[in-house]
Amino acid sequence: MKYEYDLLVIGSGPGGHRAAIAAAKLGRSVAIVDRKQMMGGVCINTGTIPSKTLREAVLYLTGMHQRDLYGASYRVKDEITIADLTARTQHVIGRETQIIRNQLLRNHVAVLVGDASFVDPHTVRIEGLDRHTVTAAKVVLAPGTQPARPDNVEFDNENVVDSDGILDLQRVPGTMVVVGAGVIGIEYASMFAALGTRVTVVDARPSMLDFCDAEIVESLRFHLRDLAVTFRFGETVERVERSPHGTVTTLRSGKRIPAETVMYSAGRQGATADLALPNAGLEADKRGRITVDEHFRTSQPHIYAVGDVIGFPALAATSMEQGRLAAMHAMGEKPGAITPLQPIGIYTIPEISYVGKSEDELTGESIPYETGLSRYRELARGQIVGDSYGMLKLLVHSVDRTLLGVHVFGTGATDLVHIGQAVMGCGGTVDYLVDTVFNYPTLSEAYKVAALDATNKLRALSRFQEIAV
């Protein structure tokens, strides 16, 4: 049977966009479907790009980076409005969507606008300005996710919002309750705390970001407390009531927290409900996620799924690579695999990034290791940029001296981590970092300082063992 397209991609986020481009580069006929004229999916329109642009606006307007240099009262603008924060956000979103549209156009990818749903495994109905069907030999599903909304909470998109609605607030609230201490919740909590909002974070779990290094998380928690953030861990929200002055959040323990705004960040749900997956012989779990194999194939071999809809790690960077690999495999190529050394970046204020193992993981696996630590305040560049709290930690194998993990907290963490990632990917040892010359003054010198710290500890251990023998 002849199909209209070799590949049909549903969703134009990082995974879908890269899948379409990859197949087009191979000379195949490709179409991509998105329900909105604005391309880029959640990542560009309501997720990664706007939230990170908002963060940069907060850092600049509040003068956070300069306060150690010019005093705690230093601010670029005394009264910061939502318009101040969103002006650059809208500019960046517009530029990014235009870049994606131009890339698709240059590679002759057909762009179809509307809601997609399966008619059968190879046929998809698209309902937009008009209604029509298209057929494709292969399909890549990249519909992304949407915020999960508990049934017992009445969202009004004004006082009670989710992580999408937070971008549409009409004013900077004086007080806020953030329900959920995951990545998105803590990122927004730190941003609004930097703006001067008194934030209370509520989560049923005993701590936040429990997949990160414990020492790094404790440093972030200390910094957020310094910005007047209150944490209520081990607490469950019973109900949220709106009042003339905002909201009152009642916890199961009986505590009542008044606030102008409540933001729910209780996880995300795969945007698969309207795809009519059963018509294609597929099904999603209760969170809307789709199961795939190592090549990102679903239970239907010609249908692939990538990005947030397949679950962890649900990052834009990994989604891009998943999309590329899925499209290449679907087109009969033999692509490689994603390296297991995937960096994690959390854009809190200050930011966190890591690659490799944590101390808890190494301890649990009985792997002998030593730590090497460098603090930004001991670096000339740290003093220049006014970062007195940043730190970089290396985890080094005690026997073969290879790097097992890199954990960074502070200015430029999400960029700095890639040095460690490259060394680890090449099987490098801590000695490579000791012998490397880094530009001065830079934050990258933290690697050399931490490496020297680790080797000094390893040397002391070696001497002790020689004496013991």
C-alpha cells in the first residue's frame, strides 16, 4: 500500500521536531502535526523556554547576582511588574517558534495544524480549520504532557493555577503556596522568592529533589530559607478555598496557610487522551504514558513514541535525541544509542546540575570513592561575579581514580557540568583534571581545585595503607 508520507510526527516539541528533521534529512516525505499555529510544543510555549527566560529576567531585575557586591538592597528595578518579566519571554518564544518553522520549511516538512487522532494504525484524522485524514508508513508520537490537576482542587487560572497558568498571572503575588517540591515547583518557588514573594512549599514527601546529591540539596534549601521560603514536608493538601483576599490552603494536619496565589505542581499527565490510541492498537497507562522498547517502538512496530510521554527523564535535551534516534530507526537506519551519562539541569536560583552517580548511590552499590570539593568563594571568578555560595563536588573512584559523578551548585552549573560529562565519557581520571590548565579567572577552575582536593585525600589514604602493610 502506498502512503501519503513516509513518516508522520504528532507533536512539534523537542522530540517531534528533531524526529521530523532527521527523517527529512534522509530524503523521506515527512509531515508534522501540531494543534496550534505556534510550533515548539510545551517546551517553547509554556515550559522550558518561557520559564528559563523568566528566570533570567528575575535574576537581572532583582540584581540577585550583584547583592554580595553592592548590598542586599541592590535592585535594577524597585517595582517589578509581570509586564517587566514577560516582555523578554514573549520575544524569545516568538524567535524560537520562527526558527523551528524555518527549519521545517527548509527541510520540506509539511506542517499540519489541528487535533490529531488515529482512525486506524496508519491513518490519522486531523481536525483544525477543516477536517481531513492522512496516511503514513511510520508514525512518531511526541504529544508531550500537560499539568496534572487534582479533582479536589478548583483551578480558576487567577488565584489557583498550575505550572502553565503561572505564566499568565496579572501581578507578582506577595504570598504564594507551591504544592509539590519537584523540579518545576522548586524552580518557580525560587524565582518568586527572589522577587520578594513569601513562598510556602508543601509536599507529602519528606524532602525535595531526592534524586539529587543530599549535600547539594541541603545547600539549596539553606539558600531558599534565606529568601524566606517556608517548607512543609510530610504534609498533604486537604483543600484550597478562595477568599476575597486570595486563598486559604488547608493541610490534612489542620494547618491553614493564607496566600494570594496557590500554584499546583503535582506532576504531569501525558497528552494522549484525544489521540484515540485504541484505534491504532495502543494504550496508555493511568498517567497517559506510553511504553516503548530500546528503539522507542511501541507495541505497534511502525509507531514510535518519544519525549515526556514515555516518562523519565522527561527532559528537552533527551527528548531531542530520542526523536532523532526513533526517526532514524523508523527509516531503516542503524543509529547509536543515547549515552547513559545524561546531565540533569535544575534551573532553581541558584541552579543545580549533575551527571553520574550520587554519594548515596555509590554507597548503596558498595563502590569505594573519595570526594573533592571546590567552593566558588575560593575562586577569583566567584568573587568577581558575586557568588559566595556555589560549589562543585567530584566523586572519584578510590582505586582506579575515574570520575564517578560531578555535582554543581551555583552560577553556570548547567554549563559547567559538561566538562565533567566529557571527562567521564572518555573514561578520564581525576589526574587529567589535576594536570589540565584552565583559563584564569573562570569558574571552570573549580574542577582543578576539586581534583586537587580529591587527590590529596587519596594520597593520604594511600600513605595510611602503606603504613598499615
